Amino acid sequence: MTRRRPFFVTFLAPAVVTAVILAAAILEVLQYSVREFIPGSLDVGGFTLENFVRINRPIYWLVLLDTFYISLLTAVFSLLLSYPVAYALVRAKRDWVRSLLISLSITPLFTGEIVRTLSWMLTLGADGFVNSILRKLSIIDMPIQLMYTRFGVVVALVQFSMPVMIILLATAISHVDRDCEKAAANLGASPTAVFWRITLPLTMPGILSGVVVIFAWTMSAFSTPQLIGGGKVLMISNLAYLQGFSVLNMPFAATLSLIALVAALGSLALMKSATGRLEKRLAIH
Amino acid sequence: MRVFAFWSLVTAILVYMTLPTIVVLMTSVNPTEILAFPPEGISFQWYQKAVTYPDFQTAFWNGIVVTSFASTLALIVGSTFAWLVNRYEFAGRGVLEAVLWSPLIIPHFTLGFGFLLLGGAFRLQQGYVMVVLAHMVLVMPFVTRAVYVSLANVDGDLSRAAANLGASPFHVLTRIELPLVLPGMAGGWLIAAVISFTEFTASLYVTGSRTQTLPVAMYNYIREYADPTVSAISAMLIIATTLLMFIADRAFGLRRVLAIDTH
């Protein structure tokens, strides 16, 4: 004992207890994923790897691929739509414009997924806002199918992910050294060239982390594909819920939940190594 | 011209971001079940139906109970942990930090499922204890971060000066450090409370019909009925969270807590 450490044990204990409870919950999922499913019973059988073998069927592969595809689309479109807003938010000259942009783009984050999903159901439904407006303007006669489509799910997911993407991009843009841009402009670069050759490359780490964070986040989306997909669009979360609560195959539901967790952790680990390399390269140039 | 095009683009994107909120607000005051645009008048009947619907009343109070316990427990555990991380190096610190931050990455349905199974193992499934524990773990990273950011801004010389002048470690903690991080703690608690109150996915797994929280009750309602009662609840939630976040920003500098820097 080199030195007294006041409060060390007192403050460490609650954190350790919480960590143990959390770890226990995740270990329960792990434990169930290697158990045998007994049809018609909530009890599980002995240890088996059968659940992981079962994943290897085309119907499950399709759900995994669809999850991957929807997450990728969401991440890319979220980036394309968030960048201009983040740029405006950081570079706006007037204070009230900045405040307005922050409120409009960040507040949706706090209303919760059910409220936001419901809002999109009302917007995209057959009698919803978009269809009524289009009908009123006589652009269409029959409502367009937006609900229960992959398109509808992505439209909602992109909007959900934008506040987080905007925060990450705004942070990256605010760290760009304005002197670099001024130097380029003084040397004769047009504003467009300054943006494409200076600002955008300098915000690359932020872009990369934004895309991966949203990708990982969307892979675990549940309520949007559940309600807007309505069973027609299945992501891994919906399949896990279906297996757990309709089929009552808890072991397979656990396996799917575990795969989702590994996918989320994996993509974030990939990002960490990629941004590390990118930052090194930016530092050299 | 380019500036005009840029701001038009930004405006269009913001319209896309806010359109669903506007639609839900409009629906909530619509006089009939079928939506009409432009609306054919204003009615508050759905609000009345929403606040008198027994399932929503129960779910609202469940949510208040769960949120109060979960955010307060998360505040206690999160602030003491942030203080510890700020002050001491110790073996296993990295592992402990990683575990306690992990709910930001773990899919909520995996976490909810884990707590459901854990509850089953202790015969506590669908009870308040498991719901509170799941929520507490989910919101803790936000509280910890808020307190950690405030602690990092506290001048360590103040604590050392007080200690040199004879204050006990307990006095330094309660008289010097606590008052300085109190705004961070309050801001963190508020964010935690809002996230807990509106959390859906994990709640769907860990709650039962007796313990369901408001978002779960709303989900069950949407699956059975198509009238704007849920829109009225949503509108109230949107207004309440917007107001809370506005107050939080004014009082505790929410932007600093969320670490959004603008110049």
C-alpha cells in the first residue's frame, strides 16, 4: 500500500456490482444460444451447437443480408443528408440560425423510437400524409405502397439516425483548421475546390466513424422494421423477437441476438482500426 | 447563387427531418379518425381519450416509477464511477470501463433478452426489479459521461488547497467537488430520465402486462387500433421532451454534456 485512497472501495463497489449484473445478463444470452430447444416447452435441453448450424439456411441468410443491406443504405443516405446540415450548423454566421439548426436536428433524438416510428406510419400510410397530399394534387389516383416496404423502412431509419450523424459530423467539421481553407483560397482555389480538396478530406475520420456508428446502430434497429416493415421487411432483431415470442424458441432467439451483438461489436472494431490508420495518414500529409 | 442553393438544400433536408413530427401533431388535433389535409378543424378529444385510457394511465405511472429509480441509481453509480476514473489508476479499470460503456453498443433487444433470461433465472421475470436494472444499465453511460466531463473541468488545485488547509477527504468531496459537478449531474440525470422514459425495445422484453411502460403500451395500442389516441400521447411526449431539453440546455449547458462544439 503506497498511499491511502479515500473512497476507493466505497465507490468501486457499486460499479463492480452493476458490471457483474450486466455481464450476467449477456452471459445468459450466450448460455441459451448453446442450449437445445425443446418444442412446446420454455425449458431448454442440454448443450448443443445446433442453433449455430441452423443459421446456415437460405431463409436466415436472406434476413442477415437484408439487415446488412438496409443498414448500409441507411448509413450512406444518412451521411449524404447530414453533411450539409452539419456544415451549416458549424459555419452559420448568425447565432439564432445555429440554435435553430441545433434544436431542429437534435431534438428528435429524445422523443424515443415509438413516437418517431408512429410519426412515420402516419406519414407513409395508405391514408397518410404523403398519399393524401399526392392525391389532393391529382398526381396519383391510387395510394402508393410506402408502408411495409424496404423503402419506407429506410426512409424512417435515415431520419432516426440523422441527429447522431449530425453531431459526429459537426464535431469533425468544427475541428477543421480554417487557415488551411484560407490558404487554399488565397492560392487561387475556388470555393468548390476548397470544399472537395481541403474540408472534405480533413473531415474523413468523422465521416468514417459516422457511417460505421450508424451502420452498427441500424443493424440493431427493432421498432421501425417491426412496425413499418410489418412482417414484410424482416431484420435480424425482428427474426429474434419472432423466434423468442411467437415460436417460443428461446435458444435460437438467443443465438440471433448474440449474432447481432457480435456484428455490432465487429463493425465498431473495424472502424477503430480504419480510423486509426486514416488519422496516421492525415498526420503525415 | 451557390449560397442560396446550399440553404435551400439544408431547408429541404430539415423539412424531411421534421415532417413526421408535424404530421403527428396535426393528427393529434384532427376531429375525425380519418386524416384530412388541410385539417377540417381542431379537436382535443383524442387527448381526453388518451389521458383517460386505463392502460396508458398505468403505463405512465409505471414509467415514472421505473425512470425515477433507474436514473437515480444510474446517477449514484455513474457519478461515483466517474469520480473514481477521474482520480485513480487501478488494475482492471479499462475492463470495468468497457463493460459499463457497452450498453451504447449492445443492441437493445439483446440486452432486453438477457435481462429477461436473467430475471427468469431468479424468478424475477417481468417484475419491477428487472425493468429498473435493465433501464439503469442502459442509461448509465450518459450519466457517467456527463459527470466525467464536469469533473474534468474542475480545477484540481481547489481540492488540493482545501486538503492542505485541513479539510478531510469527505469534506473536500462534499463541500468542494460535489457543488462543482452538480450541474453536470443534474444534466446527466435529466438525459437519463428522458431516455429511460422513452425506451422501447429493451422494455418490450423485460416488462410484463403489469409492469409495462408507456412506449410498450403505445406499441400494443398501435397494433390493435388505428385512431389518433396514440398521436395525442406522442404529441404530449414530443412537447414535454422538447421543453425539458430546452430547459436543460439553458440550465446545464446540454450542448457541453453532449459534446457538440460549435464556434
